Amino acid sequence: MRFLRFVSGQRSGIALVESDLAIDLATVASDLPTDLEGIIAGGPALGARIASLVAGGAGTRRPISEFTPDIPISNPGKIVCLGLNYADHAKEGGYEIPSYPALFLRVRESVMSAAEPIVRPQCSVRLDYEAELMVIIGKGGKHISEASALEHVFGYTIFNDVSVRDYQRKTHQWTPGKNFDATGPIGPIVVTADELPAGASGLSISARLNGAVMQNGNTADMLFPVAKTIEVISEFSTLHPGDMIAMGTPPGVGHARTPPVFMKDGDIIEIEIERIGTLRSRVVDERRDALTEGEKVAVAS
């Protein structure tokens, strides 16, 4: 199944996506969840019920373009990210290929919906893109084995791990460069694990900046696949439903190019993952006043 969490005025909801149409679940049945956390909690039985209702004609279908995306998980407990998870990306950054995942955390303020623009901070012009697969945990646990890890995955979506490179490189810890406000768009579509290859492996993943292809990789090339990553993370931290894991980026990032290519105000960056969709974002320079809802919709269109 394919889900879209959306916002409409003061209301947020969940829509089931069918090609270029979406069905607000509130029009299918009044007792269905209004957030993805509720869908996850309902498990396979809820998914089967939704599928049956929709197959029977319940719900109102509307063009997906009429829905404004919201962040898939409104308040994730953890956002764990992998660095250097593709060998050629590690090499282009001057790093050795890791024998243990390079892990770091994202804070909630650094991530946002697919409808919101990426904000280039006033203090830097070294704003870089990173196309990434994002895992959404469906079943929590500690000390999860690699063999059973994929049973804990609800689904997958798209992430752009936008990095402020000069701040990332200030110290050996990457936290500042990975956590500027509004630098991590997620979504818009969440695809359940049963619709994709095991571990979402073998999918093409790319980034286009103003239409030019900058990254072109495949998730089969990850050094630490999804199952192994879950095993590693759950060894030191309990995973919970709704936690998210960003799986690293393939080669082709801007800072490794000659000359370097960094994003600027007005740029359009698109991240596409095969069988999941496209995350399209506009870049805007940081300013004091917040964007209005109307501006968010315009950016998403």
C-alpha cells in the first residue's frame, strides 16, 4: 500500500494513493486513523480492512496534486542516519570504507515535509544534497537479529539529507552540519514493505539539480543493508514504531565535484527512488519571517 500524510487547513489526515489519485481515509470510514502512527499500530488486519473497503468502492478519489504533503511521522522518537554507506561516496569524500556504520542523529527541527522548502542558512553557502532511502520502523525491539530485522519495517520513503558542508567538517562530529533547521525534507509517499523487494534493495536512486542528474545509484550497493543496520542500531538503542532510519547516499554529491556544486536560492532539487516516487524541493535563503501556508502550497506544486 502507498500512503500520503497530508495537511488541509487545521486538519491533517492520511490518504491511500492509487497512481495519480489519492483517497482521504476519512471518506472511507470515520473510525480509520488520521495519522501514520495509527496505521502502523493497526497492523496487517487494519491494512486488509482498508484494502477491502476501498476495493468495495468506499472513499472519494481526488487527484493527488490536490493534497498538500505533511511529514510522514509527525513526531518521530528517533531519526538515525547512516553516513558513508556507499563505497564510492566514502571515497569521494576522502574517507576510508567503514567496517562499522557511521551513525549520527537528526533532530526534529531539522526535518520537514515535502511541501516545505529547504532553507539555506545565512551563515553558509555550502549547502549540499544527498539522495537517501528512509526506513520507517513498524515493530519495535532491542537486540533485533539481522535475520528477523525486516519484520520490524513498516515501509519506506524518500529523504534528502541536506548537509551544510563547512559546518559538517568543523569537527569530527557531524552534528551541526546535519541539523540546521529545515534541511531534511521527507516523503511525500510511504510505501509499505510488502510492495518492495526485501530491504528495498535493487532500487535505482538519483538526485537531479535543476533537471541535471547529479547522483545515480542503486540501493543494492549499500555497504550496510537495511536488515544489518537495524541489527546494529538495536544493539545499543531500543527501536520504536515510527522511528526512522536514513540509509546513506550514493556518490555524486556537490562538494566532491570539480568545481564543487552547492545549492542556492531558487534551485529545485529532486530525489527519485524507483517504485517509491519523487521528492521535489525548492531551496530558499533563510529569512526572519516564516512561510505562510499559501507559500508552502506554492512550493509543493
